[in-house]
Amino acid sequence: MDVKIIQLDNYKNIPPNNMDSFDGGTIEKSSNGNSNNHNGNGGSSNMDKYATKEELKHTQELLSEKIDHRSDVIEEKIVSVKNQVESSNKLLYWILGIFGAVFTGLLIAILTK
């Protein structure tokens, strides 16, 4: 088994009550209540990673449409498989019925000889 070890060189302990947790990692709160990556007016130097409410709503609508479409596709596949199983069962019943009749006929012929 190949085990990879990552060396941690640049870290410092932060008490849990002084932490802000973001996707990019855990950072320490500043004294004014803002995280270290915010400037004094509450803005950020990199606004590309933020979205407006309209963008979030639009993305939610797109994802909802995709989920609905996938659900419809899955439902169609389930119905298709169910129909295939039902037709296979009917064919199996016919084959077993014919085999049973032939076997019964042969058994009667052998026993009456």
C-alpha cells in the first residue's frame, strides 16, 4: 500500500471560538469581527468567488431542471425494465407450460406401456 505523507510546516493553533470556517480553509477572526481576508468595509479583494442572489436563483433553477429531467429519464428506464420483465415472465410461463405438457405426455406413454 502506497502511503503519502504530507508535511505540515506553516500552521498555527487557533482556538475554536476565534475561527471562521470557509471553503478555502479555516482562518482566524480579526479583532473587529471580520475574517483576515476581508478589508475594513466588509468587502473582499477577490469578488470572483461570490455570487448574487439572482445568479444563485438562476443556478438553482438550472439544477432543478436537470434533476427533474434525470428523474424522468430514470422513471422511463424503470418502466422499460418492468415491461421487459413482465414479457419475459409471460414467455417463461408459455415455455414451462409446453414443456410440462410434453413431459406429462411422455410420462403417461412410458407408464402405460
